[in-house]
Amino acid sequence: MTIKNISLTYEQKFELTNDAIKSINKILNASNKDPRNLIQILQDLQDEFRYLPEKVISYVAKEMNVSEHKIYGVATFYNQFKFIKPGKHTISVCVGTACHVKGAPSLINKLTEVLKIKPGETTKDEQFSLESVFCLDCCASAPIMVVDDDVYGSMTSAKVKRTLSKYQKKGK
């Protein structure tokens, strides 16, 4: 499915269990199922499930009497919404001007080589997700790589494997 030139790949393992339905209904009821609250509903759903599974969007569309296309139109407009189940650890690489000039493309290339995924994807073992972001407001320490909440400044492609091993070994 392609919306606004964004290719969406869905995690097919998600099951719409009774507990998931209860969580969704709680979120919908808190907003009175009002379509004017759609962005907040999507944020709450993503907080609950860590991403927006296709089955959740279908269920919400039926419950709110809104088309799935409208929901996807809103969700794909905002960068914050994710449609692929994120990994245990999220790796963000700044590609803003300062980071780009100081080597962000080589960091992304190295991460792509090591993890065998591109930005916007999650490893098959669901340990890591990779994303590129436009600014992390740490230009003086460029290039910047963030793993979860840990910020790594003056990052080089030579440091990538050693940095990732901290998260693989300790199960951090």
C-alpha cells in the first residue's frame, strides 16, 4: 500500500486480542470517538502498542465510523506515527546539515551494513530499529547517533559495532 509516496509495510504478527480491544475502546471512549480528536487517539494508540498496527487502524475506523483512508491520511502526514513494529532498541542518526557534513551518511551506511536494514526498518530479530532524523539539536557534537535515550556524539562508523554490542550483550 502506498500513500503519499510512503511505502508502508505492516507487521503481520499483531493479533487483535480481547485485551487489545479493551485498550482501544478505553482510548476511543476517552475521546468520545470524536473524529476531531483523531490525532490524540492515534498518539494514545501508538503509546499503547508502540506503533499503529493495521488491524488496530481497521478496528478504529469501524468504531469511529471513519474511513481507513482518512486515518492513514492523517497518520502519514505526521512523522511521529510508525506503521512497523519497532525493535527493542531504536537507533536514530541525525542527518541535519552539521551531522551530514561531519559523516552521518557513513554512519547510516555502516548501520545498514551491520544490521542489514535501512532507515525505517526493524531487524528480523526485532532487536533494533533504524531511523534518520533531521535534527537532534546537538550540532556541536556532530555526527550524533542516539540509541534509545543514550546520545553518542562525534560518532564514527568505526565506533558503530562497539556501541551496538553494549545493547546486544547486556540486553540493555
